[in-house]
Amino acid sequence: MIASLMPNYNRADLAFARGEGAYLFDTAGRRFLDFGAGIATSSLGHGHPHLVAEIAAQAAKVIHVSNLYRVPEAEKLAARLVAATFADSVFFCNSGAEANEGLVKAFRKTMADAGKPERTRIICFEHAFHGRTLAMIAATGNPKYLAGFGAPVAGFDHVPFNNLNAVRAAITSETAGILIEPVQGEGGIRPADLRFLRDLRATCDEFGILLGLDEVQCGMGRTGKFLAHEWAGIEPDAVSLAKGIAGGFPMGAVLAKEAVAKALVPGSHGTTFGGGPLACAAANAVLDVILAPGFMDEVDATSRYLWRGLEALVQKYPSVFTEARGAGLIVGLRCAVPNMDVQNAALAEGLLTVAAGDNVLRLVPPLIVRQPECAEALALLDRAARRCLPMAVAEAAK
């Protein structure tokens, strides 16, 4: 007999009762160091006093009114995001997949408004992940996610990551734009080369197409800058955000230049819950923290400390870990043994991590972690690696 919750997740037999900072406590009272952060979503950790207070205060006023009316909290949030980024205007929604859908629709509509309705195709990249809707699994292109859902939604072309020649060869008279994650998360914590991002910007300008960046996982301060593409010194035409934008409250956003944003006129796109008072209050609280002077510098310094420790683990346990990858606080260890075995070993030691593609163990802690929590995580990973050494011997003997 089927369970009341649909069986589309392989859930660990673990339930959490409360959280505090970078730690979660299960229903039996055991403490876990959370370096998964709800898959890069709990950007301020658990129980952050400012975030909790702002959500509670807004919930006591008004939770939802719809976009039939002005939402002052959304207007404030949009203005702050515009001031902090390349963007001229913002659309709010509920998730990363919905943000990517909105971005693609805006690109197509921009081309149609420019008298080029044939330009509907988007160039995407191998090992990408853009969400679970029918269109976004087509944009992702992973056969595992496409299986069983019929013919993929048309309009997406896939090329190798970090390969400019392949991108240029894929551009046709039907191309509207490019969609890329500056750091691929689900696909194995693969950073785009900064030069590649700069070359993509130049290529889009050369061919008159649009550049969209999926920063759902790597944006909102996770790389040590507010948006990951800032490391490359470029400005995209649009960026999708979600996950950490509201510290765990469901929210997504499309940030866009005026030329793209103006395409979404009344009736062209919408969402019932997007940009509601409660979600925007949560997101404004997150901005209060991560835009505070010095916060990004602390994230950058902490991430460098963590990176050095991960590289040391690769050197110490080459039969368990083969490579450290990533940027800022979106990092990973490519494993020589099955990454799920390493994840389970880390869990047994009290460390929460997330598996990713290419046999990578993903580490995406809350942005509020500092060196003491990272030192603890590295010690727990060391113990987890020791647990995995017999597996490594068995793998080598095959």
C-alpha cells in the first residue's frame, strides 16, 4: 500500500526537531553540523533571530494579498536588489524552476518584440540542472530526469561546459540566448572558467543574443560575492535566483536588464504567490544580514579556510577523495568510492552533506559559518574518510 506522501524522494530515516545556527537537532536530541543547509537554501542557518523576528512580525500583519494590489515589501525588496546588482527590474516567484521558466519566457518574448519571433532556442550545457518542470528538465537535458515524461519540450540545445567553440557552433538564426550556471551545483560542483563567462558575454553581444545566468544555487553571497558572475566582471541580461534568497522561505526571482524586463507586460506572465508580503519580509531580512558591511569578506575568508582543509583531505586520503572543487561556500569533494557511501559515513559522524553528480560530495553550509564550524566539519570528514578506507581498498581490488 502506498504511503500518504508520494514516493518521489529517497528520504533518510531522520527527522529534525529544531535548529540553531549551523546545527540541527533530531527528534532524539542528537546534534548534526549542517553543511547541506537544505540544499544551499538556509543561508542564515537555523533560528536566526533577525529572520525569525521579521517573519513573525509580518505574519502577524498580513501574509498574502495577491499581485492584484501593490505589495510594499516586494517594492522595497526589488529596489534593494536593483541597487545591489546589474539589474533594472525584478520579477518574484516561488522557486528556482519557476524563475528559470520566467527567464526563458522573457528571452523569447524579448526576441518576439524585436521582430524576431523565430528566435526561441536556448543554448544550455551538459551536466546542468535548471529545475523539475517539463521545460526545465528539457533545459537540463539529463536523460535520467527526462525518462518517462514523453517528448522533451522543444527549444533547448546542449553543448559541453567551458567550451566556447561548441557554443559558437550551436548558435543559429533561431537562437534567443544562453543559460548557464556560473557554478554547476547538481551536476558536480563545476565552476565555469571566468574567462569563459567573459567570452560568453562577448559572444552574445556579437550575435545579438541574450545571456542568462542560473544563480539559483550559487547566488545570494554563496561564492563570497553577492552574485557569482561578479567574479568575472560581467553583466548578464538576466539572472535567476531562489534557494537562499529568503533564508528557507519559498521564493524565487528573475533579475533583468530593462530590455528584457519590459517584455513581460501585464498578462504575459504571472504567479499567485510570488512576491507576497511574508516571502519578501523574509528576503529583506536576509539582505539586511548579507549586505551588511564586511559580511561578504567573512564568507570569502571562511571559504578559503575550508578550501585549504578540503585540499588537505584530498592529499591525506587519495583512495577516498580525488579532487576538491567549487567556489566560496559551494564546494565539493569528488570521491573515489561511491559518494553516497561517503555521505552516509559523514552522517554517522554527525555531518550533513548532499550528494551531487559526477560522484561528488557537496558542501553548501549556511553563510553564517566561520572557521570553528569549518574546522569541525573537516574533522568529521576526516573521520568519515577513515570509515571509507575499507571501501576504498575494495574498490581498488576490483
